[in-house]
Amino acid sequence: MSQTAVSPVRIGRPAIGALGILALALGTLQSVVEPALPMLQRELDVSPAEGALVGNTLLVTGAVVAPVAGKLGDRYGGKSVLVRLMAVVSAGGLLAGLAPNLPVLLLGQILQGVMVGALPLSFILVRDHLPAGASQLAIGVVMALFTGGGMVGTLFAGPIAEGLSWHWMFALPTIVIIAMTLVVTRLMPHDPPTRSETGIDWPGMVLLSGTLLAFMLGLVKMTGDGMPPLAVGAIAVVVAALATGWVVVERRAASPMVDLRMLAKPAMWHSCVLTLVITTSFGMVAFLLPQLFAVSADGYGFGLDTTDIGLFLLPGAIAGAVSDSLGGVAARRFGLRAVLIVGAVVTAATMIALVSLHTAAWQLVLAKALAAIGAGVGTTALLTRTATAVETRDTGIATSLLVVTRVIGVAGGSQVAGAILDAGALPGTGRPAESAFVTGFAVAGLVAALSLLVVRITKKEVQA
């Protein structure tokens, strides 16, 4: 009933602009690590698998926070929760900007990871303050603005790091985030909280957060340290126990954090499975390409510095931003299944081609752009389908679960790619052999092809 009361309130242009700039700044802060990762590995003296941890620390926090943020936004209003999360992100960005060593940098990345929760909160605001017919397009635009920030971070991370220091890569976007949060606080209409006779399902939130945290940290440790089978089994048992406990609690809760009936809907769990497969493949190629660009040019690599790596990755960031904005539109025009099939075929073919075609820079640039298009269109189409397939009161938690799936896929893909490079390191130098990159591209292609099988199995549920 309350939703009807707030629906006439529309977002004005200044508020949309502030929300857009905030999304751009968040995307910038998230993306600066990718082109600078080889440089950070050198300065911090860490291996590729450990370097993947620098970026994935942010994603670990995001995986834990996103569903909690979405649920709190559904209950207490997207605006109030968004502002509080941005305060945490700002603290993390400033801490990373002042970090004297790796542990402090990782702590800053942990706090910055809260930004992942901003996406479902933005979807709540969009759905509350825009007409129903415009919600799908608006969600795509929000995703495009966030992804567009990746272009800014990719382009300017190198010049900032080399002209000033890598600390300023984190500090400058943080300053913009602080300013835009203040503007959003002033201009964005309030979305009143959903009234309920029951309280927040805190046990459910704790158990889900614990499950995701154990899974993500376990993934990082297994791919980075080569854990013995007994330790791997122990982690699997812990994750399974936490997940089982969460299901039991949610089934008995008067007001569960996640309505398991919603999670059981084909539109929901099929979207999660497909998103996981698509983003795992993309996470692998997104990690491998900067590493290959940075390998010394006296062998099979290119010997590029951070600025040049950013320039070569920029077309892929642009392609990702455009494809994110068009995912929902393409699904409505051509059908969800057609969009998913085309994206999977393009990504798989691109990765397989890289197995033999990776000796020229333009080949890698084109591959990143094609992979970004395939992943962006597919995942955004799935996200918009999910956002409009659930009840309005569940928009935040449903989309946050899909955002979490994206995070897990990208983080998992990059950690696996880092482990492949570590396993293929040359004795003495520690530099990955060319065969390690070939293996990584082949595995990424096979994972992308797996999504075709998933689409085939779920044929009826992914029809437009």
C-alpha cells in the first residue's frame, strides 16, 4: 500500500545527475586496480595470485554486504541506507589513499567493497521514483553509469599513479564520492520505509553473510596457496553447514531476509546460474589480459606500463558500458534467450581464438571489447528480467542476490586465472610461461561455452 503512496514522487533531473555522477565515481574507484595491478604487484612484491587478492578483497566485502544492503533498503528506504554505505566507502577510499603497506591497503579495500551494495539500493530508488515502463531502461542506465566509471578509472589510473603515486588512484575518486553523497542527500526524494509488524531477520543476515564470507575467503585461499585436500574439505564443510543453517532459519522466520519461494522461482535461480557462468569467464579474461600486457617484451609479452595498459583496456571498458545500457533493451527486442546465446557464442569464440592469436596488441584489445559486450549484455538482461519478475517489495534483495552472483563469478574467475599463472611460472624468474596464458584462455572459453548448455537446459524459462 505504501508503494502506491510514493509512486507519484518522481526523480528530478538534478537528482538523477547526482546519482549518475556518484555511480561514475564508484565505478572509477572500483576499476583503478585492474590496469595498475602489475605495478602494485611489483611495488608490493607479491605473486599474481596474491595480486588478484588486492582486487578481490573489495569483491569479498561486496558479496557479503550486497544482500544485506538490499534487504535493509527494502525495509528502511534506499536513500537512507545508501548514504550510510557511502560513508563507509569514503572511509575505505581515504584509508587506501593513505596506506603505507599491503595490510592497510587491503583494509581500505574491504571498506570500499561496501560500494557493491549501492547497486541494489539504486535499483530501489529507480523503481520507487520512476514509472513502471521506464524502470528496465533506467536500471540499464544505472549499470552503464557504474560501468562507465570503469572507463575513467581504467584511463586515468596509470597517469595518476605514475605522475603522483598509486595512493592518489584511490583518493581522488573518494573525494568525488563524498561530494556527490552530500548532493544526493539533499536532492534525492525520500522513499519511506516499508511498514511491517515483524523485525529484521538478523539471524538470517548473519548466516548468509557468514556463508558468503567463508566461500569467498575459501576460494581465495584455495587458489592462492595450494591448500591440502583436508583443509579444502574443512572449508567445504563449513560453507555447507552455514548454508544449511541459513535455509533452516529462513524457512522458520516470520519475516525472512530472503523469501525462499522467491529464490525458487525459475526466473531467479536460472538468472543466478547463468550470471555465475558468464561472469566467471569474464573474470578470467579481465585478469589475464593486463598481466599479458605487462610481461616483458623480450619474450612473448608487450612490456607496457600502467598508463599504456589502461589505454589498451579502455575500448573494453567503453564496450562494457554500452552493452550494460543495452542489455535490457536487447532482451525486450530480440528475446532473452537470443541475447544469452549470442553473448555466449561471442565470448567463447573470442577466448578460443586467443589461444593462438595473442601476439599483437590489437588482438587483445579486440578480445577484451568482445568479452565485455558478451558479458555485459547477458548479465544486464538477466538483471532487468529478475528486477521486474519479483514483487516490488523484493526488488532490493532479488537484485542484490544477482549482484552478489556477479561478484562471486568475477572474483572466482580472476582467482582461478591467477592460480593458473602461478602454476605455470618459469623456474628462477617467477614469470608465467606463455603456455600458462594459453591454458587460461582455453579454460575461459570452455566456461563461456558452458552457458550455452545452461541456456539449453533452461530453454522454457529463458524465453522472452
